[in-house]
Amino acid sequence: PALPTAAMVAPFRRFARSYHFASPAYHAAFSPRVAVDTAPIRAAALAAHGRLVAETSPSGGPASWHASPMVSLLGGKRLEGGERVLTVDAFGATNGAQLLASTDEMEALLRQIEGPAAPRADLRPAIRRLEARLLEQRAGEMIAAQLVDFGKQDGVTEFEEAHQANPVEMRLNDDMWEAEAAGEIVIPRRPVLVPCVSNFSHFLDLCRKTLRCLELGIPVVVLSRSHTAQYPFRWAQLLADELAAERVDPTLFTFVSASLPNQQRLIRAATRAAASEPAAAAEGTPTPFLFTGARSLAALIKADVAPGMIASTQGPNLMVALGLPPSVAKAAALSATIENSGQCTALRVLLAPQAEATDAAVGAMLAVDAAATGADAASYLSAGQFAGLLAPAPVAEDGRPPRTPSGYTAHAASEGVSYRVSVGLPDDGLSRLEPLAEHWRQVVLDVATPPAGVDIASDESADAVGAWLVRHQPITCSVNGAVGRDAAPAVAAGAPPDHFRFARRVFERSA
């Protein structure tokens, strides 16, 4: 065949591969794997939780969260001149106090945000020393605070993940530092904004966002939440103390305890300051806003106040089950009830064969074990159990008690669980156009079956799944085989199992 002409190649020249993504150096950063002993972490968390419970205030929540309220942290100092308000946990109950930044304090915070970019500084040794202390010596109290505030059933696994992922991201940062020194990349050092996530703030906000930026000398500004705000502030206070112990410039880390309008004012100021930097303006680089949360909220924030939005958003996670043997049905139930559906990877939609996904079968699948029903978060933590239903249940996204959504069936035995069984994937953009709400912290499951005459393992079914994934952009999609189908003689003869073939086709049509 003829060689490509310039006219053929020109349209593709505007696309460039991102810095070292999928390169050998990138791949090498993922090894070796770190083994983590979680038993001491769990024991420390339970002990710390016991101490918090022992100091429960008549006003609600730990007494120390009232006596030492949330405040803004600026230059290593607490700003305590603002209005005092009460904070609420994931269940809508009062659990402490917060001082919102006063007018003068907001001016001081704005001056910090609008100041000059930080100089290049290698803070990797100091940050990694303090990070080791936080994860090894303070994990128990951080998990306990998260349990009391968010009702997280298994904060231990989050720390296990941090211990395993942090070395990978440190190695990636090492590569970036060397690449910058060699003139291959430029690392802007204006402040990065971090709005905290409700359920995974220790790994995502503290380690991945804050510490990884700080160790490259990038200033970080952490923003308070409107609810479940206490436990992110508690790690922020610990971090500020550790930065002081390591003699790190305290102006590199700021925590903003402020009303939503004042936070929006600060975000806009950071964006304007970044645009005024000649280097940033030349690169078209707005202030990074590192957000983890709902896709719809991310879009609104980006359009209104944060053009530098870098978002990791949850979506309606999908499991494809080419059959529903007990092991797959159990996996689906565990995924649907993880952290009372309080994990961004919780199952929202299950696609299964019509003959097996009957109302009776789905009801039996979602019949949560009595031992995993109606417990508090501390009981789950003690048992090492990540999935189950909390009592009382967390409030819904609108702040009201959870309720069965219209069109769904309330489970007869598992209070707080709703489901529906229907033909075709929900909100597929074709025949079913109704919006698919995620129902954060409510166990709501859509069980879909293929249209009549369509084999669930067929190419037609895989193509429909691929199109649905492109439309909804979930965090996870799993494909499980069916006992019998994948044990067929063709597999024994060397043909790939159906679920491998199906998963590959879905990947090729959605990645």
C-alpha cells in the first residue's frame, strides 16, 4: 500500500501522548507490591473509637470536636475569629463545631492564594517521613474520626490501599522531578485546590492529592465540606503539626473553613491569580481543582467557578454476569451493599440472563445476612466486614431519610434495599431514556436482562454494554462467567472462555 500522505497525517498531529503514560517507566513504577498487616491498624482504630465514644458530648459527637472546633489553618496557625456553627455527620446529627472564616480572615486567606508561585523545592524526604508517621502512628485515630463522622464501616482497607498505592505514586513523582530537572516538563507551583470527598479522604485527599503535591513543592489549599466535615479537618490538623515538626514552610499548606460563597470567592481568586502568571497563561493552565464526587456537581463547579477542574466522578457501576451461580450472586450482593452503598465502586446495575434474574432470585440474592443488617459502623469495623446495612441509615443526597424510589420494589426482608428487574439496560439512550439516579448511600439495584432473542454472551450484547459504558462512564465494569458455559469442551480445547471474549469486545468498544 502507498505511504500516508501529508494531508492524511496532518489531522492527527495535534494529538500528543501524555507525559510517559503507558511507557516502560510508567509500568515499572507499579512494582514491587507492598504487603500490609492490617491487624494492628484495626486494633488501633477500635481503641481510638472507644476513646471518642467515651468523650461523647451532650450536644452530639465527641466533646473535643466542640472544644477544639474546625477552623482555617493559615501559615501553621489557627484562625479563630469567625462565626461558630454546628457540624453534622452522615446521619444528619450534630457532631461538633466549626468556626467559619471572618471577613479579616478571608482577606488573609485570599492574600495567601493570590501571592507569587512557590519556588522549586525538593520536599520529598521530609514529606515521606511525616507521611510514614501519619500512616503508622496516627492511622487509628484518623479511622476512628472517619467512622464517627461518615459511618465508614471499613476504614482499614483505605489505609491498606494507601500503603500499597503510595509507593507507586512516589515513584511516579520521582520520575516527574527528574523530568523537570532535565527540562522535559514544567511543574506549575501555584496553589492546588482540594475539596474533600466524604468517604475516602485519607487516601485520596491526604495522600494522593495533598502529600504528592507538597513533596514537589506545590502549595495545597484544602476546602472544608458542608457535612461530614470533621474528619477531613482532623487529618489536616495532624498534617499541619507534622509539617511544623519537619520544618516545612507552613505557607505551603492551608485549610479553609468557610461558607460556600466565600469558598467560591477564593476559587475564583485562585483562578485569576494563576491566569496572571506569564508561564501559566502561556500554557493555558488554570488552577487545578482536584475533585472527587458526583459528575453532575463536577460539571456545575467547572462551569461556574473552577475551569481547572480535574474530576474523578462516580458513575452507575455495572456488573455483567453471563450466569448467576451462587458465587457471582454473592459478589453482586456484597458490591451493592459495600459501605451501605457508600463507596464509589458500589454496584448499581447488574446485567444477567433473563432465566436466572427472576424477581424471586434477585430477592434471595439481596437478602442480606441478619448478621450484616442493622449494625453500627463500629461493629462492622470490629468484624472486618465491609458490606452491610447501617442502622440508622445514612441520610439521602437531599438530606432526607432514605426511601424506596418510584418504580422500584422495597425488599421484603432487607430494610433499606430496593431493586427492579427489567428488560434492557436502564437509560441506554435508545429505548429507555429515563434518568438513572445513583442513590448515593442507598442500596438501589437495577437488574437488567437482554432483550428477547439476544444471548447475553453475544457480540450484540457486548456492543450494547460498550455503548452504555460510553454513555454513563462508570468507575467499574466487571464481567463474570457462568459455570457450565465456560467449562465447555471448546474451552478445554484452547478457546478463550466466553467472559474473556466478551470483556475484550466490551473494552475495545468503550476504552
